[in-house]
Amino acid sequence: METLEILNTIFYAIATLVAMYGLYVNIIVNFFYKQLIETQNYLAKFRELNLDELLKDEDLCFRKTDDTTLPLEKIKAKVEDKEGHITPVGNQLFDALNFYESVVRGVDMGLYHEGTVMKWGKMTMMRRTKRYMEYIEYRRKTKENAWIELTNWVKRKELEEIKSSGGKKFFRFWQFYRGV
């Protein structure tokens, strides 16, 4: 009888471990699924932003796909009026940069799925941040935390690209980092 009891105890222990493992896997899968859905829902809100004036403005080059950094004076002329108040185009630019900043914060906090964000707009977010870098630095003189997490994320992603490319992109990164 002892052998049967031992086998029965071993069987129940294995069954309990399998059940616990299944519960653990279920919790992890549900977490990632909810994170993925939440990320997709939040990224869909970008379409709800009113960026009409910004998209029409040829000088701010919001739609362009190159890495050109725009001069500070060119951006200031469109984003601020003569009294220093923010224009409607400026508000739309701020809305877009603030949205990108909130996405990056969500990824850093683990709220949003990083892989989904990378596929959704890594290059776009990086290009646009670089494009307006001079203005971002200018804004930091009055508001020191202006888009700081966004620019840090862009620099981090640039470094990851440099490492994966074997250093071929170092010169471009160095220019961006120095603000050239």
C-alpha cells in the first residue's frame, strides 16, 4: 500500500505543478495580450489629433521622410507669433510631439508593447524629433523637461542602430547628439 500512496502523492504533485504552470502561462499571455491591445488602441488615437494645419505647412516639412534638422528661426517663425504666443500650427506640432512623448513614456513604464510601437512609427518618431531638435532645445531653456524622454528615446534607438550596424552610423548620430 505504501508504494501506491507514494505514486499517488507524486502524481498529485506533478498535476499541481502542471496546473500552476498553466495558470502562470495564462497570466503572462493575458498580460501581453492586454498590453498589445492597449498599445494598439492608444496608437489609434494619433489619427484623432487635428494636425491639418501642420500637415499643410510646407515649411515645417512634417510629412517629409528625410533626417534634415530644421533651423530654429524657420520653426519659430511658424510656431510662434511676434509676441511669442503659440500659433495653431505650433499647437498641432506640440500635440504631435506630446503624443510621441506619451507613447515613449508608456513603453518605458511597461504600459505599451515596444514591438508594436517600433512597427507603428519608430522611424517617423525619430525623424520628426530630429527635424525639430533645435526648437526642442530652445524650448528647454524655458521648460527644462520639454520632450526629454522622447529625445532620450531617440538617442537610445540611434545608439542601438549604431551597435547593430557595426558603427557605420556613428557620424550621423554624433551630429545629432551634438545638435549639428
